[in-house]
Amino acid sequence: MATRLKGVPVSIGNSSSDAPSSASDVPSSTPSIGLILARGRRDAGLTVDAVSAATRVRVPLVRAIELDDFGPCGGDVYARGHIRAYARAVGIDPDPLVDRYDAEHGGRPEPTPVAPMYDTDRVRVEPRRPNWTAAMIAAIVVVVAFVGFTMFSGGGSQQVAGHASQQGPSSRPSASAPSAAPSAPGSTAPSTLPSTQPSNSPIAAVPANKVVVKLTAGGGKSWVSATGANGNTLFQGLLGQGQSKTFTDDKKISLVLGNAGAVQLFVNGKDLGTAGGNGQLVRTDFTPGNPQAG
């Protein structure tokens, strides 16, 4: 319906300039990839610096991913890798996020088929002919060895029989005495059994030549990374509240704790208390003698 105001027609309702120009201008109720990752980081109690240390992705690039700016990643392959690493660090399934990234950026390219390097039909194994010369040599060696063994065994048995006939009846061996006399009823023999008394240490029977580290998330969740002396990864992931992990190595254990205030440390049987403050990123190393077993 239109009405005239001083001779000028005016349309009643929404004008064409108020309508969205395209489907992309319509707000979506589904959160973006960056928003999902940022919420997961905050729910895990991690800072941007902690995620950067866990994923080895630079801090500016982590902030750009949370803003859905994947241009600094350097390509789709690197962007997928960063999304996977970020999601695993905060305890989120990365596959749906990677699939959504592919759907929003033209899909994943099809793999290029590899051309065969050779024709398998042309490769044929010819049967080997028997080597009669080697077989004859082996048979001769076996015969010579058998004859020599028979002659040596016959002469040795005759010498043993003659030596036994020269010995008199007095050469019979006497019954051997017992190797150890039984202990007297009143005596107490030293015990060699290990002690079975209970230990008050949180980590029982800590070896002297190893380092044993136990982590308990008693104050909340924390991202944890534990590596051995040779660089092998012992554990990497989110440690939920109430969960515990124990690690052992011969030389050294290196730790990275995203929320140090939630983690209690037991090293070589000794309670060290909390690893740091709430939300604090802590890096630390322990060896078999540090600290001394409690």
C-alpha cells in the first residue's frame, strides 16, 4: 500500500535497502570454528600462551585462528594442522572442525594417483637349477665327519674301560656329606626376605636409579605435557579434575603444566604440593636425585 504526501508516493513497510544483500549477511546461530576453539580454551582454564606452548603455534597465529582469520596460516594444509593441534590441546574432537573448514573453503583436494613404476607382469622369477657340485661336497664332508667321530669315540671308550679296571675297590666314591648342617633349634638364621612393611609414601618402592613423577589434578582441569630424557612423549593432553598420571624414566622427566594451580606434584616419593598458581604456565624438570626420595 502506498500513500501520497504532498504529491510524493511513499511505500509503507521495509525498504529494499534494509533487506540483506546476500545469504552471507544473514546472522548464523552456529558458532564459528574460532569461537568454538576459544570457548574450549576458556573451559579448560588455559591461556593463549599455554595453548601456544602446547601446540607450538605462535601467539599471534593462535589469536588469528580464534578470530577465524586463517590467512596467516600459510595455506589450507597448515590451517587444518593448526585446527587439529588446537582442538586436541583443549580437549575437543578435531574432526568435525576440520570437516567444517573444508566445507567452508572449497573442500579437500582429491589425491593425485601415483603412476606405477614398473610392470608387474614382466617381473618373473625363473626357477633355480639344483647345484649338484655343492651337494656332493656336502655329502663328502658329512661322511668324513662321521668316520672321524666313530674312531674317536671307540678309542676313548676303550681307554676309559682300562682305567676303570686298574682301580681297586677302595676307589669307590664315598657318600657326599651334606653341604650345610641344619641350624640349631635355638639359633636364629638371618632372613633374606624383603621387608613387607607398608610405606606412607604416595609412590611406593621408588627405585633409586629412576625418576618417578605423579600428577594429581585435585583443584580443577589442566593441560599436561610430559616427555622423557630422549625426547619421547610420555603423555600430552587434558588431565581432568580428580584424575592422576604417573611417569617413570631412567634419567629425566620434563613437564609443561597449563594450569599449575590445579596440579599436585609427587616426585620420587615426596609431596611437593601444588605446581604453581591458578592459570599459570609452568615448565620444570626432575631427575632421579631431585628431590631426594621421601
